Amino acid sequence: MSEINMDRRGLLGAGIIGAASLGLGTGASAKNPAPLAPGLTKADFSGAMKAFRGVVGAEWVFGDEDAVAPYTKTYIPDPNGYHKPVGAVCPESVEQVQEIVRIANTYRQPLWTVSTGKNMGYGMTAPATPGQVVLDLKRMNRILEVDADLGTCLLEPGVTYQQLKDYLVENNIPLWIDVPTVGPIASPVGNTLDRGVGYTPYGEHFMFQCGMEVVLPDGQLMRTGMGSIKGSTAWQAFKWGYGPYVDGLFTQSNYGVVTKMGLWLMPKPPVYKPFMVRHPNMEDTPKIIEAMRPLRVSSLVANCNLMMSASYQLAMFKRRNEIVPDGAPLDEVSLKKAAKANGLGMWNTYFALYGTEQTVAAIEPIIRAQLTASGGEVMTAAEMEGNPWFHHHSTLMEGGLNLDEIGLLRWRGAGGGLAWFAPVAAARGIEAERQTALAKEIVEKYGFDYTAAYAIGWRDLHHILALLFDKSDAEEHRKADACYRELVTRFGAQGWASYRTGVNSMELVAQQYGSVNREFNAKIKHALDPNGILAPGKSGIM
């Protein structure tokens, strides 16, 4: 390892410009070499890659430009090509992960960990800062245990939702999974670590996590909760263990590599009944939130609701030029007309009831009365049969799998640009109304559409805006980058920071949480990972 005379964390944060000024680049045949991590020489990089090959085999280490290309694909705005890895390594066991981490420490080669790398609107496998080697855990894909009585499972990070669902079906186990919108290809472990959400009553994924196994930055192996007790049968049953609860430290962070995770699975209910509430006007936003909040707080409606705008819904299955001509604004009259023609309102809120015949029959009239009074039409499968949007959401709310929302990528052309913007607010109608107005003002300023939804949690709102753009259009790509940054900045100034963000804005969002918060995170990072090996820049932590 070469000597470094500058502060390495500062160099990592300085990123691509600093790296380029040092004349670094991969030692491969690259025509456009991605820069190495600041402070590394080509010899350091080559030494690390050679050592990785000795651990996992040459066929599972990727260091030349063509081999790394699949790891560089993103949908987020990145007009300067900043978020490029320099290589990838794919272990198949926890022992290999430990050895890779030790090698990375020796050569000071940073690692960017991914499970399956399918978080499409947040960056896929791209790192937050340049020069990182992707630690791709897709080969660690074993379902280690499913306990049908306790409703628990223990998974490796490369397991997909589809794989887990298939296992439950094939073994006739009456448990449901809870999935995000691109569930078939995504990882339950990865999504939970990013604090993702789903749409059954188990939709707060981290809340239903129980026990982890973690490779620490020095290569040691730690189990959280009851997992460190020899002979314990409660690792996946009791979350808290003894002493400080640390599982949260390994979510949205770079303090360790999670190699196993326990999750709770929902027992299949005797009765599942999905609903859609159709509201006719954009101005109905506050009425919907005010009507739904008491139902969520009381858990009469137990699952996370999705309140979908007409534009978001249409973008899933339609192209923009089917609604308005290319170049024309997406005006409300055209939008209403298209929504009505497809059985949609301007807002479409999806929820479900779970229970027995008796409990569902008792709760449904209470909910109908509340939502009808808000001006909504309450629809069930009987009225919405054959409607693809209702089918999509009713599938998600019973832990079913589909890839319908990938259609969003084609809304504005074949270039496929997508960035999720997800600011959080309290579940109050006035806040949603203000957020909608601000978001529309910003996206329309840049010529984009307000394609958004609200996820109504127990007491919170996640405003989920899909910034859709044509990445093959260089000017549109640059505008999307500027638009996204303005969204983050102006929403943050109102107190609405994101709960989760892509690699293109992790530093920007971290700034909004304040210096004390950032210093606390940095102290933990420096204590655990003095060489800055694991995912520098993740959630803005260096």
C-alpha cells in the first residue's frame, strides 16, 4: 500500500475531480477508465483484485471495462458519470466476505456492498463515490430457515422476493411475504437495510426484521440480538437482545456487511379484501389524508395505503404521447379525460382488509362511511374486475409479485430515466396539499410531470415522486439532475427531508440532517472502519 499524505476521508469525499487530478485510472484496457479511489495506485488496485481472485476464483472478479459495464447501469441523473465502480467481486460465503474485507483493508480498496442491486430509482449497483469495487452478494442466496409456526425466516442477502415466495408455495407454508414494487428481482435483505416499504400490514420492513449477522470492517463476525447466545432458539423471535439495540446501525449505513437477516412473515389471513377509493380532483388531497389518518392510527386499516395520482398510474401502462402530444404540457383536462377513460380518478387510494369473515364484515361499513364522506367512491374487485391498476395494487397488498411499475421508465421515451424523491411529513392534509403544490411548481419549471403518490403510514406520509426523464437526451438528463437537487433543497428548507435517497443525492440529503447528526455518524464510522473501507459516502457518511 502506498503512503498517503492527505486525509483519506477528505479525498474520498472529494471524488472524481480529485482522483482525476492524481492521474489515476483502472489498469485495464479501458478507453474511458473509471478513476480509482483517491490515494490508491494502479499497483494497489491490481494487488487487491489479484488477492480477491485468490479468494473467490478469477471468474467472480471483474476489473476490466467490459466486465464492469453491467455494474455501471443506472436510471438516476448522473450527467457527469460520477457514480462508476472500478470493479466487482462476488463471494459465495461469509468466510469469503471476511477475507475480502481483510484484503480491502490491506490495499485500502473501498467496497460498495449490494444484495441484488435492483433498487432502480436509487442507483442500482452504483457507488456513492468513485473508485469503489462492488461487493456483489448475489451468490449468497440461500434460504437458511423458515419456521412456519413462528412465522420467521433467516435469509442470505442474495435471496430474492420471488425465491422466497416460491419456497413458501412449493412447501405449502401458509405465510405471506411483503414486497416492494419490483419485488421479483429485489432482495428482502437489501430492501430492509435500505428501510424500504411494502403494502401488507407487514409493510414497514425494518420493523419486521429480527436478528442479523454482520461482517464488521475489520473482518470480525457479529450476530445481533439473541444470535450471539450459544444455543439460543430466539434469534429470529426476539428483536432486542441485551444492552444497546444495534441493528439499526447497519441500515442505511456503512458500518458492516450484513450476511444473514431474520424476518417475520405474515400468516395468511382467512379473508383478504382489497379496495380502491377514487377521488375526482387533485384538490381532494387534504380530504383523503384527513379521512384515512384515523383509520390508520387506530389500525382499522392495517396496511400502508398508496394514494396514487392519475399521472403516476397512467405512466405505469401508457406512454405520455398517448395522453398529450410530444412537447405539450400534461394539462389537467387531458389527464382527467385519460383517467376517466381508464376507470381512474385524479387520486386513487388502495388499501385492504385482512381478517375473518366476521371482522372484515364489521369493519368495512365504518371505513366506507368515512371515505365516502370525503368525496371518494369506494370500489372493490366486483366493480374493478379487469382493471390493470386495481389488479396491480391488489396483488401487492397480498404479498404478490409483479414488475408493472417498470413501465414508468418508458413514459417519456426509450431512454429510461427514473429517480425517486421521497420526502417525509406528518400525516396531515395541509402538509400533503403544500407538498403537492411545491413539487408541481418545481418539476413543471424544468418541463417534467408531477408523477407522484403518497404512502400513508401509521402517522407519517411518504411523498413518492417519480422523476421521469429520457436519459438518452443529454439536455433532459442535465435538467433532471438540476430538478432533483432543487427538490431536495427546497423541500428540506420546509422541514421535509427524504427518508431514503439515491447515490446521486446522499451527501445533499445528509447535510439537511445537521452537523451534530453527521458528526455522530462519522465518529461511529471512524471507530469501526478507520481505513474507510466500507461504502464511503453511503448516506453521506465518510
